[in-house]
Amino acid sequence: MHGRSIPAADVGGDLVDALVVGGQALGFVADVSGHGVPAGALMGVLKASLRTRLRAPGDLSAVLGDINDVLVELTR
């Protein structure tokens, strides 16, 4: 996989990532509304949470549901 992201600022909430899970390539694109350190920090949490959760068994809908639950709790 090959991708390119050109940030509008030094720190922001955009993410382009790719990894291999169970022998299959998986790519994802995500955007947190806003810019700066708060958006970048939340995206860092999202990336780490997603990569960690993908190590456990489960279909994609379960993975996304778990990640959504974590983000809802963190952003309240």
C-alpha cells in the first residue's frame, strides 16, 4: 500500500494508516473535526486503540463498535 497525507498544520486530527492483520492488508482513513493538539491527541488515541483491538479476534463491525465505545467515553 502507498498513501500520502499532507497536513494543513503541524498537528491535526487526520489519519491515513495501513497494516497487515491475519495475513490481510487493511487500510483506513479517519478525520477528527478540529485542528491542533486536541484533535491530534484524540487521533493518536484512536490509532493506538484500533491497532491494539485489531490484535484480538472479531469481525470488523465488532472492532468498530468497540472503538466507538471507547471514543464516546473519552470525549464526554
